[in-house]
Amino acid sequence: MQHGWIKLWRNTLESAVFADAELLRLWVVCLLLANHKDSWVSVGGLAQPVKVLRGQFLTGRHSLHRAIYPRKTKKNLSESALWRKLNALETLGNLTIKTNNKFSVVTITNYAAYNDTENESEQQNGQQDGQQANSRRAADAQQVNTNKNDKNVKNDKNEEKKESAAVPQGLLGLIDGWQNLGPTIVLPGNGVGNRLAPAKALLAAWNRTERDRELRAAVSDVPALMSAIRKAKFCHRQGWFTPAWLFGKNKNGELNSERLLAGAHDGNDGRTTHSTRVQRHDPSRPLGDL
């Protein structure tokens, strides 16, 4: 596990993961723990080893906590809090988790993007050939790298020009989360746009959060919001279900995002959860009294 490498993409800086230091730390460790090739792993209590595929690793609450925090400090998250962070990565679409009574199998989504197979020999040789190969490449590629760096500077300037429309940083996480929901939940291109050019309705809705504290609080926890959306089957693949809808209110003045987080749209037809909500809520009472 000490040999080899992974790729870390620059767009990580603009992701919802980067906005949370502990989530970023967990994500990087998950990438490092994942197998770069298929292997068999012995598990205590099982008669036969378990096959772990490329891009996967076995873990549990205790072992994951030890991997993230080799030293005990008061600043460490608890095991349950750390596992909730892992669930947040699943909600964001970075990985999937399958759990049984012995262990959990974590699978990195699109693992090839972080570790391709073109340099498999370097992965296998690791430190043994690494220093020699690096010395040869350093001598031969100095000029090439200079040219590449010049191109990177130009590309970065071009990207800055493209982003001169000043897309709010907080909105980028919501766009990423929405795009990761997939076509079984939201209609393709349904009112989201992209990171460089968000849909006008979404951008206008986001701007309202600057003057509406309640709305800002309701949409700030993107992982929780994405988790609620996955459960809200009543909304799935509906033409009206767009990111801008999350910022709206129903006829009783309740925020759609708050109702979503409360599970009001869970279920296939929405009738049971909607009627339950109406019976419990008196419009003359503040939402906090429910």
C-alpha cells in the first residue's frame, strides 16, 4: 500500500468535498486505500479470503477511523461522525458503500480517472525503479515540462476569463451534487446548466440566499439535500423538479427544500406524506413548533 500514486484533479478545489476539510481528508484517504488491481484479502472470521476489485477496499467503522486518525486527539471526529462523512461522499456520487455483517466494501466511482493502467509497471515496481526512472525523466523532460507549464498558465488564464461571470462558490457544490444524481432521478439538463454557466433561474434563486437567512440555511447542507432528493420519489423525473424549485415555497409559505429535508416528498405518489404534513401543520404557527 506504500507504493504507487493517484491523480488528484484541479477541479477538486471547486467541489463540495473541498469545502469541508474533514470530508476532503477522508476522500483522499479513500483514494489511497483503494486497490490499484484486483486482489484477495483475508478477513477475520471468514474461512475464505474475499476478492477485492480494482478501485475497492474493505473497511469498517473502527478500521476506517484508525486509518484517518492514526493518533488520538480531541479534534478527531467520532467513529459515527466519520461514517456519516463517508455516507456524504456516497451521496455526492464519489463512491458507493455495500455493507454486510462483517465489513463494508467501498467502491470509488470512476476509479480509472484517479489511477489509470497505462503506467502499471510503475505501480508494480514502486520505489524499486522509481528513483532511477525519475532521474532519467527529469533530465529528458525539463524543456518539455517548461513548455507544458507555459501552456498550463495560458489555460488557467483562459479558465479565469470563462469564469469571470463570477459563479458563486457555494453554488458550485449544489451543481455538482445535482449532476451526480443521474437520469433516474432528474431529467437530463433540467434547469441546472453547468459550472461555468448555471441556468439563469438557478443563479437568480441562489442570489436570494444572500438576503434570506432561512433559505440560505435550508440549502447550505448539500450532502443532506442530495440524500433527501434520492429518497423523494414523488419528485423523481418530474419536469417541474429543477434546482431552482429547491429555493421556492409552497402555497403555505413553506420552503420546498425544508419540506424535502423533512421527508414530505418521500414515496411514489406523495399523497401519504403530504396529507400527514398538512394535518400536523397550522399555518399560524412557526415551523419550529412542528
